[in-house]
Amino acid sequence: MRLKIFLFLILSYSLCFAEWKYSDYEKTDHTNFRQNPLFQQIIDPDNIDYPLAHAAIFFVTNETRVKNGLPALEFSKELEMTAWDHSRSMVENNFFSHKNPYNREKYEPADRAKLAGVTNPYIAENIAETFGIRYNAGVPLYPRNTSEGAFSYTPNGEIIKNHTYLALAESLVNQWMNSPGHRANILSKSALQMGCGIYFYRDKNFYNMLKCRATQNFQWFRKIIPATTDALSPSNDSKTLKAP
């Protein structure tokens, strides 16, 4: 039964979003992802392609590693599930931390990775929060439509557009690279695999501005050994990670 639930969650995660296909990772990498027009789409808050957003962060991160003389990391769907679930938890429970104070089974990054089917977690984690619109922090804003979170830089100016998937990924990676600890994780020689996850929300305390919280998970030292059928059997007390 537990195996069926685990497989159902993975299938649901794959089918909820139609645009970016996981098979696309087989033909896309840090050298050619910028040619894919999917990443140039402006983010529609009512129709977010989460796997596409995750892929954008993944490829921009690998691009950054290669520019710094390091090898690109291998994509891990288990780590993507772990990262996405943590970003969602941070939004839904209104906290910002590597530790989840609302769910002891998801308390540490390694705990969350185990729930996603990683039997040998050696996890490093980056988290961030940023704007879904192309807003330069610190610049005065004028609310134009508070129900839709629309803003301009002048009282009657042009509405500030939402990020594209690529621009948002660049913003997040730049933010991490400007922080010594996060930069060290991205440029670690110990990292082998990576998964990225993001979750959007409307900030009700600031005129419904579109924002997001993002997570990167890295597997260090040894590649992931996925959970086996036995590990997910009903006799095992571990629980699988919830996916959308």
C-alpha cells in the first residue's frame, strides 16, 4: 500500500503541470536552456508551471557552477520534490528557516529527503525569498490594483510586469551568490546532484504583491540511493513526502 501511495504521489507531481516535461532534462542542459522559449514566458500567477520554474533555477545554477570552473550537477527529482515541499511549507505555515517547526517528520533537510525516497541523504540547502514582479528592492512603489497586486514606480506609471521564469531564476541565483554561505553551497566541490523548488504566494500584508519562497537541495559526497520496494513496504514506519 505504501509503495502505491509513493508512486501515486510521484505521478501526481508529474502530471499536475503540463508544460515542462521531465524528459526535457535529457535534451536540455546549461549550454542550451536559454534557447528554449518556455523560459522566456512571463509568469502567470493563475497558471504557474512549477516544474519549469524549478528547471530554470536548476540550469542557471549549473551555468554559474560551470562559469566558476566546476562541473554541472545531475538533476534529482527526489531533491526537487524535497525542495518544492519545503518552499510550500514555508509559505503555508509562514516561516523562513531550514528547520520546519510545524512538522517534526520534516524538521531537517535530511528528514525531508528521506520522505522523498532518498536513503542516504547528505543534504546541503539554500533558501530564499524574492519578488514575483520585476521590482528593484528599496525603490518607492505605488499600488495600482491591490486585489491583483499591481504596482508602478510612479502614481500613474506603467504597471511593473511579472518576471519571466528565466529572469526569476537569475534573480534567485544572484541573491544566493551574493551570500557567502549560499555561494559556498552552490560552488561546493562535494555537490553531485541538485533539485530546486519554489512556491508563489500573495503577500496580504503588502497589497497582494506576488512573492515566492525558494529552496535548493544538494546531495553531497555520494549519489542518491533511491528507496527500494522493501523500504516503502507497509511494515516500514517511514512516511513518504507529500507532493502536489
